[in-house]
Amino acid sequence: MTMQRRYRRGDTGPAVAEIRSKLVLLGLLPAGAHAVVGSGDASGQGGYADAVFDDSVDLAVRHFQQQRAMTVDGIVGPETYRHLDEARWRLGDRMLSYSIGHPTVGDDVATLQQRLLDMGFDCGRVDGILGQATERALREFQRNYGLGADGTCGPATFRALDRLARTVVGGQPHAMRESELLHRSGPSLAGKTVVIDPGHGGADQGVVAHGLSEAEVVWDLARRLEGRLSALGVQAYLTRGLDSDGVGEEDRAAFANATDADLVISLHADRNASPRASGVSSYYYGSGSDRYGRRSPTGEHFASLVQRELVARTGLVDGRTHGKAWTLLRRTRMPAVRIELGYLTNTDDAARLADSEFRDHAAESIVVALQRLYLPPDEDVPTGMLRLPVFT
Ligand SMILES: [Zn+2]
């Protein structure tokens, strides 16, 4: 049913009965209310045709409009009716799938989006519209949980979502806020704020091997990154100076929070007892033990972009991305990623890290990943392909 005209206090008829029943369904109007014209038998079929848009309906409509951030006028026109219609859908009421040109809209779609975000599948913002990003996230969810990745939300997917929803605790507001912030801030890097955290420093030199010190290597890398970001209009802050002593992870996180940065990039190099261990790994906030635990979906996404670009552009071995509850990752309010760029205890990695051209490529990779993070999904480019302004 589409509503052409506008209904208000005093109106009667079948359309008003329809409006009343929707409001009852949403719990905004008591179910038992008769409110029919005249004193006739309210239980009779004729009662519906005589439904009245009375004061209680007016109040319920205003309440509903306020809830949905619409103009509050107590009048049910096409827009309010559409919202009433969307609001009645509960996840599981109907099959959901992406349809080009006629996206499915409703509160069940919003619930689906929230659940996907809860679990770290980035479907963009929660808007109740089943668009491309939601479909992509749905397919990814299905793939991850061994369901047919058909992008259609049917009984098997509803069951999986229902089962998993109970295991996801507390992640939702965080996930939603992060995703909202990411998309609200737009694709341009100019005007963004990034905290660059060169690990260690001062008396703490981190890994020292093959004539290199981790603190110095990551300091130099941080400066190269800072230069590139500044040239793109990004406000970049470093968590320490060249020689600052004893800056703990807590302090670094507090510093990042104080700057209200969009993102934190922490730079380290790794060590291992085995000289054969080599490669780059990226870490984001995620509770390692519980697959459905809290996590930073944007942090995870950025980590995967950084990791892919670094591997493609530097040739380092792919040590993959990992969720960790490390202090800096956990205590920062914004998404944070820690990069362990090669093993100083490995001869090949150390030789690379000593090379200034390699450091330029590494800095470039991180900037490219940052740019990709803010591009709308349909404008993203394959790994290794994005070209930024040249800095020489
Ligand atoms: Zn380190």
C-alpha cells in the first residue's frame, strides 16, 4: 500500500485503521483501543472502516516522528508512512537480498547491519538500506562462517546471526561509532590527524642487531612518514622525540587520545631467537582468544591494507595481520595499528631496513594504505596500484 494523501486528526476510514494497526505493532498505541466512529459494535468488521485518527493516534504519530528524527507534525503523509512501514520489519521476517535500483529498506536491514558491524564485517554505516556495502559484508560473513556466500539473508543465515549475536558482547557501539566516524570524515586525507608512534626511544633501543637499533630505524621511518603526510595536508604528531626516554605505552595512548587523532600508526621492528624468522606483520585491537570478542573493525581493515601494501611494495615476507589487546591498541580511542616491519635479527630484513630506499617504500606503502582506508569502497584500487604525489 502506498499512501498518496495526508492523514491527520479527525480523519477516518481504512487508511486510518492501517495507520492505527502499525502503531499498535510498534507498541506506540495500546492494542485494545477501539476508537471507532459512533457507538456501534466495535468487534464487527465494519469497525475498521470507521477507525478514527483521534488524539491518541496523533500523540503516537508525533512520538514516532520524534524517535525517527523526522519533522514532528502528527500528520501521516508519504514519508511518515514509509517510515512506519520500514519500522515494522524484524530481522527474520523476510528474506533479504541486494537488488539494484530497488534496495530493500527496513529496520530488519538496520539490525542486520548492526550485527555485521558487531562481528567486524564492515558494511558501512547503519542506515537500514540494503546496498552494495551491506551485501559485500553479508557475503564475507557467510564465507567466514561456512554458509553459502550467496548474499541472501535467508533461514540459515538468520540462524547463524542469532546464534552469534549472543556471543558478541559490547562491541556494537564501538564498532558503529568507528565506522560512522570513518565515513563521515570523507575520502580526503587533508585535514585528518594521525599520530605516528615510533616505538622505544632513549635508553630503550628495542631490538639491536646487525649494527641497527630498532629505536633509530623506526624514528627515521616515522620522520619519512610524517613528511609525506604533512605534504598531503595531514596533521601528524609523533609520540616521542629522537632521544626521549621512557615513554610507556599508556602515555603514548594518552597522548594519542589527547590529540583526538583519526588514527594511530605504531612502528616497530621485530626480533626472534631464530635468525631465519623474517617478514612484516600488522596488529590491530582485537581480543586474541575469542573469535567473536571485541575488536576494532576499522583498525583491522587498516591493518590489512597496510599489510598488503607493505608486502606488495617492499617484498617483505607476509606475516599477516593479527588482533592483539596490547596497551597502545586497546587504550587508544581511535583505530590503531602496530606494524612490525621486518626482523632486525634476520640478515636479509636487516639489510633492507638499513636501506633508505626501502624505508621510502615502506613509508609510501603506509600512506597509500591510509588513502585507501578513506576511499569509498567502490573507488578503492587494487593493492600496489595507487599512485600518490611524488616526494623526492
Ligand atoms: Zn619494538
